[in-house]
Amino acid sequence: MKLNLNKNQIAAFDIDAQQTFTPLCPDELPVAGGDGIAAELNAQAQFASLRVASRDAHSPKAVWIANAEHAPLTPVTGYTDSDLYWPSHAIVGTKGFEFIPGLDPKAYAFQVYKGIEPDKHPYGACYHDLKDTLSTGVIEFLQSRGIKAVICGGLATDYCVKNTVLQLVRAGFTVILNLAACRGIAPDTVAAALDEMRGAGVIIVNNSAELKELL
């Protein structure tokens, strides 16, 4: 298969490629191998005319932070845009908030900071709320630049990557997921996420080398 697109119609999206989701921050939300995807993210960006990124940008006073009374992954009640308790992670100003080693913050034409409000914990990078109504502006930015296809990678495959990818598909973009530029939390949830993305029409490649055959 060959997509009939030129480079000016292609963007690369680095989704939450932050130290908080790697073994570099073992007390936050470490994903095995999460600190090893920078080379593939940089490689896939060579096929794009512009590069965008998202980062979790959380408050230390977020209502969803797990504690002695509320264990991780138990339901949050009373807040529309926080569904589960999570360990504290990606607090602005901490190591976890920073990009993984090998990524240049200056490389991005647009960055999304999500989850800034203490009562919100979105997963996808395109909306600030869980109902996908409050835009972060990245969809509109890509549309304004004439982008038709988005190459995606980041952390983690089965949560923020999946949700962002599906939001982009619903916005009308052709979406390509580079597996080598992603890492996931658990094999079963990663498999389910990949099935869901394939079902939505996402093109999945194993690595950036395969992009040469596609683009």
C-alpha cells in the first residue's frame, strides 16, 4: 500500500513521551522500555513537515492522586473529568514532566499540556475533558497547516496513545501508528488497544523503516 501524500501533508505526533512513564521515574508510572523510543520518534519525524507533542502537566493537588484512602485504579467519584485514581505523576516542574532523553523540546511546532486543572485527567491529547468537547487546539492547528496524515508514537500504547490516535481518526486524519516508537503497560491491554485502533482504520507499521514503503 502506498499513500498518495506529500511531506507537506504529513505531521509527526510524539504523545506523552515523558520521563514519568519510564523506569527513570520508578515511583510514578514507569513503562518498561519507555525511555528507549526517542530514536524511533526522531526517525519518523523525518517523514513529516512538522512535529507536535503532548505532555501530561499535572498539579500536585490533583483530585485523582492515589493515597492511603484511595488505591490506584479505583474509581474517582464526584468529578466528571477524572475517572480513576493514579499515582502522582508528571507534576509540572519535576523530572517526570520532562521529555525522555533524546528528544529536543525545541523540535515541536505545537505542544499540548494536558491535565493542568486539578479536577481533570484526560488521556487523549486532543481534548482537555473525557467527553472530547474541550479542544486542546492541536486538531485545529494540524488542519490549519493542511495536514492530512499523522504519524504517531509515544507512551503508553494502551492509554494516552490509543485515545489520542482515535481522536485524530474521528477528526478525519489518516493515522499511522509506529509500534517501535511506542511502549505499552500490559500485553493484554496493548493487544486490545491495537485491535481497537485497527478497527477504526489506523495504519500500523512495525518501525520507521516501513514508513518508506508507505509514504
